[in-house]
Amino acid sequence: MIDNLDPRSFLYRPDGLDPDKAKALVSQSLSACDDGELYLQYSAVESFGFDDGRLKTADYSTDSGFGLRGVSGEMTGFSHSNEISEAAIRRAAQTLQLLDPAKGEKAAPPRGSNRHLYGEANPLEAIPFAQKVALCQQIDTAARARDPRVSQVSVGLSGSWSVIEVVRPDGFVATDVRPLVRLNVSIVAEQNGRRESGSFGMGGRYLYDQLFEEARWDRAIDEALAQALVNLESVDAPAGEQTVLLGPGWPGIILHEAIGHGLEGDFNRKGTSAFSGKIGQRVAAPGVTVVDDGSIKERRGSLSIDDEGTPTQENVLI
């Protein structure tokens, strides 16, 4: 990306769709709907896979496209394309003609938010290719020197940069530029013919600089190695029920699968969720506290806006 280039130029081009035309198309396409929006997105993604002491994979790709959604009563129509153009949006709008005309009031525009939880800089371009490969090599070397039982090390480094824009039929427009980087370290330890593995990952909506800090990637090595060594001493778990203590982080996925879908708005609005009508009531055992916050600065699950331009809630901390 060229310095000072408007990120929206990846969505709108002089020889194609422009912002004013997009507003007009959305207003026309969703005129018979209660609600809906045009969602435009451009993304660039890269990844590095370092294994067996050498670079195994290095990938880079860009994608762009749009989704057009219309809501009429209980019916929702959706169409999408990887071509951002006036003609493609008009074709997509034909799908929404299958919806029954709306009979209720138009949905109000979402509340705006001036909170920016991350910067707009592109992490893919801030550090040269060779330095990213060198970091993977450095982590590999350091991990193998950490303990003689280390027999294999895998390092994954990835980053993405995306530009999204939401255009509503009422003229509301929300734009967001989203950086994201991640580092994963996996270690295999061997002892007395037994092999066990451990892994650790970190990342967020910031530039690669933080992952290049030695203290941070050194911690990733320590955590992955500690897991592998503990697993080397592990024994089969006994059968039957037992108490399990989950720490913060990825165990939030277990929580999501157990109750997350039941907390979704549509199910509660329709009264089909076990949690319908229970706002303000205790729904978990005493002592269980769940914090769902998608507004923590630079967190992987945080977004300044969601797909309708409002504050979002995506991080789960237990």
C-alpha cells in the first residue's frame, strides 16, 4: 500500500463503483425491505510455515467482494460476489426481489461509535519478507537449544489487512480498517522413545513489531516446551466423572459451543432459546462469571464495528 493512500480506494475505483453510486444502488435495491446493507471488503493475507529447520511454505493472497442482504419480516435474502461493480450489485439485487414486501417500519440506523480499537497501518508491508523468515529461523534455533529433548519445532507466522465498508439504505456508512497478526510455536519433545507435543500462540490487531520482541516470542517457546514436557510425564486419565478447571483463553470456545448459540439474538427474539426472557436472572451456578467484551484494545476478537456498524462483542474471557 502506498503511503497516504485512502484505504477505501481498494473498494472504490475511478473506473468502477464509487461511494455515491453505492449509496444509490443500496437505497434502490432495499427499498422494499425492513432492513439490510451492502457489505464491501478487501483483504490481503500472508502466512509463513517454518518446519524441519527451513521455510516450508510462504503464501500471499488478496481477495475482494461484497455481500448484499435484505430483511423483510422473518425473511432474509442474501447474495454475494467477488466482483465489486455496479453491474454485479444489480444482479445481486435481483435475489432480494423474491422477498415479500416489508409491512413494518424501517429499521433505524445503528448508533455510531468513535472508538477505534486498533490502527490502520498494514502489517504486511511494514517489515521485509527476509526479516519475517529470519524471525522464524531465530525462534527455531532458540527452541532447539532450550532443551535436549526437543526433537521438532514448527513456527507459523501470519498477518492480514482488510478494509470493510457497510452501506445502509438510509444513507448510513461505516468504514473499518483491520490489521491482524499471529505467531504460533509448536514443539515436539522426545524421551525414552516417547514423543509428545506442546504449542502456544499469540496475536492481535497490531503490527508485527510486537511479535518481533524477544521477550514475547521467548515466552511462546517456554509455554510450548512446558506443555510438551508435562505431556511426556502424563498418564492416562481415569474413567468416570471428575472436576476440570479451565483457564482463560481458548476454553472460551467450549463455553461458546455450550451456551453461546442460545444467547444469540434471533433465538431469544423468537422465544426458542432456553435463555429467552431471562435477562437479569441467574442462569449459571454461583461463582461462575463470564465476561464477553469485544471492545478491548488490539485484541484478536475486538472489532471497532460489526457488520451493521455498531459496537461488537466478540472476546470471551473466563
